[in-house]
Amino acid sequence: MGEYILYFRGKVIGGIYDDRLLLKPTKVASEIIPDAEREIPYEGAKEMLLVDVDDKELLRRLIEAMYPELPEPGKRKR
């Protein structure tokens, strides 16, 4: 894959794909940044929200607000 998956408090929130920060399109994320472009990180993937990283305060609020909507991490098989 060669890209980066991003976690916040143990949950996947998105990733960095081809120098783009893409976050999962949760309901609250779509409300906070309604005009965000939706892009596909790689072939066969679902659309994600393209986020501008210049506004660090917005990014912090966005990630904290979307955290409760994200699924719990799955159990790892041993």
C-alpha cells in the first residue's frame, strides 16, 4: 500500500494517501466541513473527505467530534 493509516485513541480515523489527508465521512465530519471534496484513496475504496491541514484548530475539533461515531477496533486474531 505504501500509505499511512491514521488512528486516534485506537480507532481508525482516516489516512494519508498520495499526500492527501482523507478522513472517514462520518455524519458529524460531513456537518463540520460540508463543502469538503470527497475522494477515493485507492481503487476499490470508499469515498473519504479531503481535509485541509492548514487549519489545525478545525482539524482538532473535527477529529474529536467524529471519534464517538467511529466503530470500535476489531479483535485481532492470534
